[in-house]
Amino acid sequence: MKHLPYFCRGEVVRGFGRGSKELGIPTANFSEEIVEKFPSDIPTGIYYGWASVANGDVHKMVLSIGWNPYYKNVKKSVETHIIHSFKEDFYGENLSIIILGYIRPERNFDSLSALIAAIHSDIEEAKKNLDLPEHQKYKDDNFFHVPEGKMVNGH
């Protein structure tokens, strides 16, 4: 994909409240303003990469870009599931991500359990791909070690 790797940073905002509650898979959501800055020709779907909250440790992540057909969203969203257990929410913190690869297109599901199973499969695929040497090097990228308040690539 011509846009990858894609580097993005923005504040975590409240989403639809479905990630943790309905799916058991918490997500960090970017604001509409950040979502609108994504390249318009980046395909909707499921991606993987690295993420860091508030200049903290860097973790594997899986990310959804699109309209979440199962929920029939009317606004495009970018939702990041960081593959790590956090003790508390981090609304208002800066989330830095590097998107490295594409897993699959966005699609609808017949049931909530089918959606959850697909997300778990996506997480396993992300973990496996991020163990590859060509992806490991991005975990230590300087993008994750920017002094507070400094903008990178307009983010």
C-alpha cells in the first residue's frame, strides 16, 4: 500500500462505547478532525502496527478504518485496539501510531459473536506480523520519542 507506513498522532476521544462494553475489546478513538486528515484513498479495513499512549511504552496494535458495517456507522472512524492491558482509561492523552500493514477489508457480520471472532483473528494476525524483523524496527522509531508538545507530520 502506497501510504504505509503511516504515522499519526492525536488525542484519544470517547467513541461509541462499544469496544469494551459490547465486544470486550477496548479501543482508543481519534477525533473526527484526525480521521479527516487520513489520506482519502487509504482503503477502509483492518490494519496492524505499533502504538504508544502519552509517550509511554510502545505496544502492538490492530486498527479499524471505516464505517463499521455491523453497526451501520454514518461517520468514518479510526479505532485502535492496543494489544496491552491498561489499568485505566486514557481519554485526553495523545495516541501515537504507526500503521504498517493491511489485514483485510471492512465487512459486515451476521452476528456479534462472528464479529468478535474476526477481531480476535485480526489480533492474532497482527501479533504474528509484528514479530517480523521488518516490522520490529518500527517499535523503536523516533516518532514515539518526541518531546511533549512537538508536532510531527502535522500531527
